[in-house]
Amino acid sequence: GEDVEQSLFLSVREGDSSVINCTYTDSSSTYLYWYKQEPGAGLQLLTYIFSNMDMKQDQRLTVLLNKKDKHLSLRIADTQTGDSAIYFCAESRSGGYQKVTFGTGTKLQVIP
Amino acid sequence: GAVVSQHPSWVICKSGTSVKIECRSLDFQATTMFWYRQFPKQSLMLMATSNEGSKATYEQGVEKDKFLINHASLTLSTLTVTSAHPEDSSFYICSKTGYRPNEQFFGPGTRLTVL
């Protein structure tokens, strides 16, 4: 079945860039997502990318997709303490509502 | 602001009792809602898709009689964990579909601890 993997933890200093990596196995994935989960809050969709795109930029967020290697990354520029959270990579296929498969989440710790 | 709420946020119960968790859509009606289970340091596992006015669709391996889902109104879905056991202790999260492709709005989750 589908599998999405991420490293569990990342620590960066405030002001530096953060790069969170994700690998997936489903070659039929059409949508790839990044969700953010803050303590006590629900998951929030940060951004998503279609599988026919290589890159998507949204303010401080840059998503890079290497479809050949099934590798997705999220870069956060000028990381702030408010960016501390768990970041989930997820994927799904196209065609109406398709099941979304989530990774294990990467806990980002921003050191002041 | 939050568009999906869950109640309670934390519940502790004795083994053998049943616990009901509510998931409410606060802004627009939600004909489809989802229930997930999240273990520590693990990803979200989709348990079932809740459809208003019809039976829920359960994922493979999820016991229908154990996890009862009721979606009686367009803004409320409930998950009842029946005859709870310590292994049912987990973080239960609900969601509803959003505007962008396959976007989901998630509730804050309910932490269930079964003693």
C-alpha cells in the first residue's frame, strides 16, 4: 500500500531556513501536501503541489518535488519561533475524494 | 478561526465503558466527515468516512461494532468507542472536506485514556 516517510525531528535556529523532507512510494500520487499541527490545534493545510509541478512557492514556504525519486521537501525561510510545530507530509490520488495518506510527521523545534 | 470543533478535548474512562466523541462543523454544512486515530510519533490513520444520512464507510481492519459512527445532521458526527479497553487509548481526530482539492479541515482532537 501507500507509504509516506519523514524524519521525526528537526532543530533550527531562529532566522535560519528549515528543510523538512519526505519520501513516498505511490507512483500514482497526484496531490502532495504539507500540513502543520500546533499543540492543542488541528492539522492545518499549509500548501499542496500537483505531481506535474517541480516547485511551488508561497511567501516563506517553498515546496520542491522530485517525482522520479518520489521525494518532497518543504523549505521555510527565515524560520520563526511560531513555526515550531509538527509538519505532516501527505499524498493522495486524483478523481473525486481520494484517501489521503499521511507521513509520521516531523517535529520542528526553533531555537531563539 | 476554527471551523471544526471536537468535544471533549480529553476524556479518561474505565475499561469496559463507552465514550462518545462529538465533531462539529462550525461554518458550513459537512455532508462528509472523517475520523482518524493518531498514535504517538505515528501518522494519522483514517478509521472511517462519515456520511450524513447514511452508514459510515470503515477502513480495512477497523471494527465497525467497536467504533460506532453517527452522522445524523449536516453539522455533527459522533464517534462512540464501545466497551473501551486500554489499547483504545489514543488521540482521535475528525475532519471535514475543504475548498481546495482533497483539502480537509481538522478538529483539535480528543485524547482518550482508558484505565
